[in-house]
Amino acid sequence: MGDRDNHGVDLFQRRADGRGSGIDRIGRGEIGGKASGLVFLRDQVLARIDASRFEGIVVDVPRMTVIASGVFDRFVELNALDPDELAHHDDAWIAHVFQRANMPPTIVGDLHNLIRGLRAPLAVRSSSRLEDALDHPFAGVYGTKMLPNNQHDSTTRFKRLIEAVKFVYGTTWTRTARSYHESLGEDIGHESMAVVLQEVVGRRSGDRYYPDVSGVVRSWNPYPFPGCTPEDGVASLALGLGRQIVDGGASWTFCPRRPRIQPPWADVADRARNTQTGFWAVNMGRPPVHDPTRETEFLVEGQLTDAERDKRLDPIVSTWDTQNDRLRPGRIGPAGSPRVLDFAPMLQFGELPVAELLVELIDVAREATGSEVELEFAIDFGLRRDDPARCRVLQMRPMAVHGGTVEVAEDELDHPETLVRSTSVLGDGDETVHDVVFVDPETFDRAHTREVAEELAELNATLLAERRPYVLIGFGRWGSSDPWLGIPVQWGDISGVRALVETSLDELMADPSQGSHFFHNLVGRGAMMLTVPRTTPIAWDALRALHEVRRTKWCRHVRSDRPLRLRVDGRHGRGVIRTDDR
Amino acid sequence: METVARERAYNPFEVAQSQFDRIAEQIGLDEGAKQLLRNPMREFHFNIPVRMDDGATRVFRGFRVQHNDSRGPGKGGIRFHPQETIDTVRALAMWMTWKTAVVDIPLGGSKGGVICDPHELSMREQEQICRGWVRQVARDIGPISDVPAPDVMTNSQHMLWMLDEYEHITGTHMPGMITGKPVGMGGSLGRTQATGYGVIYTLREALREKEMDPSHCIASVQGFGNVAQYAIELFDQLGGSVVAVSSWDQTDRRSYSFRRPGGVSLDELRSITDRFGGIDKAKAAELGYEVLPGEAWIEQEVDILIPCALENQINADNVDSIHSRVRIIAEGANGPTTPEADAALRKRGVFVIPDFLANAGGVTCSYFEQVQSNMNYFWDMDEVLGKLDTIMTAAYLDVSNFATKKHLEMRDAAQVLAVSRVAQSCRDRGWI
């Protein structure tokens, strides 16, 4: 019997330590996009990197076991689960049904054995067939569950693991996933899910387990900093688990080739105000209320003061010297002094060659894949000062970059029938639509952004069903996990959109979060984005004058008899939406 | 008549003792240990008078044999069979001792039986036999001494009658007194599947060792009772295919084999099977199965044979009819292979997963049920099957590694391990 599949992944073996070496597989079938990406990364990217060039830091992929997609198929069959039948229920019910179902008897023994030999915290991640494909980016559509896996009793650890796998399985058929499939014209019944069991990178401090740094690096930056080009790439770093970044929370964004170039903040105070203040960690302490259907069941949010107490801030923080209004790298002054997570000791003073390593990673990965790439990673500095830091790459996915075919002349922005104009755009295209959904500026209240998100999901479902692409206009950062910074939609909530307009109000200004899953899906799907500053008016009156299809408490859906033309020129950063005069 | 003649010729207890003697000799067991282990520690023989539905009284002969309980409470099923003999029960009790030891669970070995044919008894009459059996041995069995379970032609209903009678006698609630109870009444999830699944867990490991891909393997199965059905189910899930099964036909009083070269359909056959595992041959023929003589299951051109019926089914008379393609025999039944046939298989290089290892899934899950019943706290299916697979696989790997290290056949390796463990526990207790 072949113990190695065509991805070069060994079959899981029950050994004394309960673990095979490196990457192994339980069950038959595919290992999914995420796991394939990591195997490729191990074999084709990391193998080509000269590690000796990066003193004090080692790079690898975490040990992991993949539950192959055939197990999901069998799980569905064994428990007679029907996606069409479950489509009539909400996500909570679907999660509940999956928790009640039984795992296939062919693999429970392997999982039981695996967990007996494993005491480190585990990340249980989706790795679906379509996930991380170039033309179908599914970033963040499916669930991930973190487990402390520190219970003394292996039976309890086994039960938590099984619950986590079922949780990830359940997210295959959620409303978000369904809507996403529909927008791609894919039948959700054909989706199959592998699951990756990965050791969480980090170490324990008190009741929290977290890495010193999490990050996302991309080889192509659609919003280059002054003095940089898109090809220079972009990286976002945060303290704690990567959820902070991929959910669109505050993080430190920089150009890895020019890490000393400062992001365009207005002043030091502005930078301090927008710094990361909280972080995510695995809860190693008292077990929370049992709720296997909650993704964050075993996560805990810490504050910067907690990390300072844990002695984790020194290499990544600067202190705001308020008297001189300047940032001083490092942790200076007593606890409680204003800290800014700008990773200056590492990036400005080269205490650790992280920026150089990221550049090498994206360069080699770009060459190996032949496309632009995005990598998620985490860094643990180790317990002792002389321990090498360990950078572990958690995920690699291709990035679709659209651009270069449409040219919008400068004077086009002044066209009399223009509804929206922008000099900061993402994407490239020339299309027509008839429908516009906009968050009504007259009633908008940022205390109610969650309700806005719910209304938008409903409107999106209707427009998807009618196969009507549309323009969506709203305030603040789209896809923000912080409802005070923008409208907290998930990509599946607006998956039918062709152009997304992000504008500001006096009370709501935020930069796009480049490391987020939302941002990745936006770029990957070839949707266009137009950022409109406060100073550039949107033709609200003209929009209101269009035929109103539906008005909800916070949003309006209008339709134009004449086509509306979207023209976006990513190369020159110009875009317009206007009535089509052709 | 032919079956009766063979029964006389074949004495399972003699076979069990001769197997034991050979192992004892091999590991240099001292005389005291030999004397202790080659015979049961205790036996109970008794009459069970039952008033039949027609008003007449019939007396049934019942047994309980406790072979050895040095490693923990005795464990073993109760068989209802018209050809039951005390020597069969003795042999099976001894094999239970080795079986619990080989999978390393803290139990001893027992067995019980009643000479009766449930096919000819009403449910009320069977209930009276169950209750009568318990009345005879209530003082000598129980959750901390000897725990019965279902076996040939007994099921969860019989266990519940026995539990009820026991609790009535003792004035307690003791669900751990017996296993194989219905789920929701002290039974364990997974109990129904356990023996058949256990056979396939060990077969899966054997296939890995032999570098045989299950999806390229075909098998023939003797029997279509509980063990066979779940063995087929899991083998199918591993990607394998079963092309022939046999089953007993109560009307014709003989067995038939049912063959379909493309693979039998478990659901289809289940839909035409009676509660004792008898397949309706007319309906099977209508569904396109070839209906062949009972012995035909053994002659099939397959990679794997899985005997899941009674003992003494692969013997000197039919061992040569096993096809040359067969590479593995996984013994789902108790004692299906006679020593003569075993020797012939050894010569041919057929790899045999011995009964008391391969079919130990049942007793392992019985142990889980006993633990759960004593706690009055019950596990979910994933937990039961996860633990079952872990124990079965660990047991297989222990035996396989031991066999490789000591250059032994699997049966000998399993017996040496088991006998050594039991003898050691007797020594540790100071019995010998």
C-alpha cells in the first residue's frame, strides 16, 4: 500500500510519540488548497532558501497532519447530511447538526492516537478543494479553531479535537460559504473539505499562548508607499495570533524592501492612536463555557499591558515620548507608558533580519509559483535570549493581480455624469452594471454598523439570486472586524459586488487593512475598489434620483435604466462610475 | 447427521488445551502454572426448568465456566445453541482469558451457555431461560466478579432480562453486571459494530504491513450475522470489496454462499436477511446473486478470507480448497481454524490474524460498556470507536512486533503474549 500520496505527504503512522515527521495525512482523498500550498512551500520554496543568510532566525513550516477530503465526504454520507436541506436553516443550526454527527470509524483511532502523543496547542484549519486557488480565493470563508490541548486527560483532548474538526466541517455549508459558491457559479454540494491540524506557533505566558509576532506578507502592493513600487510588496505585522491581521484589526504595515520608510501617518500622535492595543492568544487557563460551535471558544483577548507584563514587548515596541513628541524604539519608562507597536527594534535597527527574510520568501515563492503570492507567518523569539527566533510559515496562497488593460484619462474624472470619482483605486476594469446599493449618509450611525452588515447580506443574496452585479458604496473600512472602524461585513455578505466604494465621514476614517482575508478576496475576485476621500463629493442626489428598488433602515438599493459604467485604471490610480453615454 | 459426527470428532476444549500445552512448553511455564491455566478455575452446571407455552415443562441444561480471573473480573458471552457442550464452553472461556490478555484490558475469561434452539422458542420461553439462568448463578456473577455478554443467538433483549432478574434478586441497580444491553438502558454506543470493526482494524494493519492497498483487495466472508455485517461495512469504507458471503438457512438446515463478482451490497443483503443473519436465497437470486453451496465461500479467488461464523470451519477437509490467491485470513469467529488446517496454512504462507486478537473488539467494547455502566456516564460514538481502534491497533502492533522479534507465527505470538501476561498476574497474586 502506498504510504505517500502524490503531494509527497506521508500516511499518518502510529508511532511511540504519536506523530509522524513533518507533514502527514489521515484518510483518503485530496489534502486541499491550504495543505497543498504548505507542501509546495516546504518542497519548492524553503528548500531553496539559504538559511545561513539570516542570522538568529530559522524558517520552516509547523508540523501538521491533514485529514484528507475523503473523510469529509464519508462524514457527510455516513450522517446523511444534505446541503440543500440544511440551506433552509441558519448557521447556528448547521453547526449544531454537524456537532451531533459521528466521525467515520476509519479515522477516529488515528485521531485518538495522534492526540495522545500531542500536548501543544493546535490550530484546526480548513483546507478545502477550492481554497487558495488562484482564481477562487476563499480566504476566511471557512472556520479555524484553536485548541489549548493542555488537558491532562487525553480523552478530553480527543473530544475537543473532534469537536473542532466538526466545527470546521460545519463551516463548509454556512450562509457565507453558500453565497460565495453561488457568486462563483459553483455547486456547494461539490465542495469537499480537508482539515489541517497544525501546531500553534508561540509559547506560554501565564494563561495565554501566543507568538511574539504574526504577519502577512504579499509580493505585490496595490497601494505602494511613496518611494516604493507595487512589486516591492507589503507586509503587516501584529502581536499575538494572526487573527488580529486577517480579521482586519490594527496592525503595522510596511514595505519589506524598505522597512525604514514610515507609513503615511499624519504625526506621532496619529500613529499612537492607531496602534494595535489588543491581541489574540489561545486561552490556556480555566476552561471557558463549553460551546463547540463558537470559533473563538478557546481564544482570549489580551491588552498591551498584559504583553508587557509577559515581557514580550521589548523587540517590537516603541515608546511615545510625549514631552518631545517622538517615538523612541524599545520599551522605555515604567509600565503603562504609551507604547506603539511599530516593530522598530526589529525593522529600524535590524535586531533580527525579519524584513530581509520576508523579501527572500516572497521572491523565491514568486519565482517558484510564477504568480504573486501571499504568505501568513508567525515568529516566536524563544524563551532564552540566545535561542534563535523561529519563523514558521502557516499558509501560502497565490494572489491574482488584475491590471494594465484600461486607461482612464485625467479629464474623464470631470465628466458631467460622473457619480463617483477616485484617484486611489484598486483593480482594473471597464464594465457596466445597473444596480447600486449604498449606505444612506443621511441616516448612517457608526454605532449600528453590524445592522448595516446584516442588511447588506440580505440585499446581496437577492441580487445574487437575480444575477445582478452591483456597485456598493459605504463608509469606513469595508470588512473591518472593529465595527467602529467600518462596516463589519464578511466577503460572503457582499460577494456579488463588482465595485466597492469606500468613503469617509468626519467621524470615520480608516486605511485599508492589507493583510485581511477580506482584502485578499477583493483582489482575488477581480472586484474593483475606489477610495473616495471626504473632500471628493459623491453625487448622492443623482443616486437618490435613480429608481429605488428597496429601502431598508440603513441602506438603499437603486437601479438605473441606463447602464452605469465602471472604469478603473489601476496603473494610474484613477477610476470613475458614471452613466454610460455610449 | 454429518454435523453431529464432526462435533463428536472435534473437541474444542482438547484443541484449546493442546494449543496451551504447546505455548506453555515454548515459554517454559512451570508445572503449577500449567495445571492452573489448562483447566477452568470454576464451573457451574445446572438445570433450568421452563414452563413452555403449551403448558409442558422442559428442562434446559445451562453452564457458566470461569477460566481465570487473575487480571480482573471474568468476561464472556452466553450462547444459546442446540449443539452446545460443556467442552465448547470450557474452550471458549479459556480463549476469553487469552483474548482479554492479548488486548491488555483488565479482565479475565469466562463463558456460558444453554443447550437450546431459540429458533424453536417463543420470546416468552427465551425470557424464562434467561431469568432461570441468572437465578442459578446470581451469587457467582456480577459487576465485580464475572460479567456476561451476548454471544451466539443471544442479544440485547436477553441481556436486559438477565439484568432485570439479577437486580430483582439483589435489590440493586447494577448495570455493570452484564454488557450488550440496549443503548439507553446501560448499553454502549458502538457495541453492535465493535467486533466486526475490530476485525477490520486488525486487518487494516496487516494490509499495511503486507503493503496491500485495501482498495485493490477483495474478500470472502463466512456468515452474515452481526460480526460479518459490520466487518463488511468497514472493509467497504476502507475501499475494499466483499464478493461472497455465506449464511445459515434455517428452513433448509444448511448454509449457502452468495456471490457477486462485482461486490456484494451490504444494504441490499441486509434488506433480505432475518434476525439471525439468514439471507433469503430466493430474493438473493432475484437480486442477481449466485446462490452456491455453503462451503463455496472458502473456495473463492480472493485476497482475504474472513470467517465470521462458528468454530471448526477451516479444517483438514477443506483447507486445500482455499484458493492460491488468498494471502490473509482474519478470524472473526472463535476458533474457526483447526490446528491441522492452521499448519497447512502456515506451510502455504497464508497470514492468519488469530481469532482472539482479530475478534477482540467485542470484548473491548464490552469492557467500555462495563466501565460506563459502573460510572453511569456514557460516551459518544466517536469516543468509543476512537478508543476501540486505539486498543485494537496497539494490540495488533504488539503481537506483530513480538512475532517478528521472536520469529513466531501471529497465533503463537499472540498466545505467548497472552499466556505470559496471565501467568505473570497469577504469580503476582501469589497463586503459583
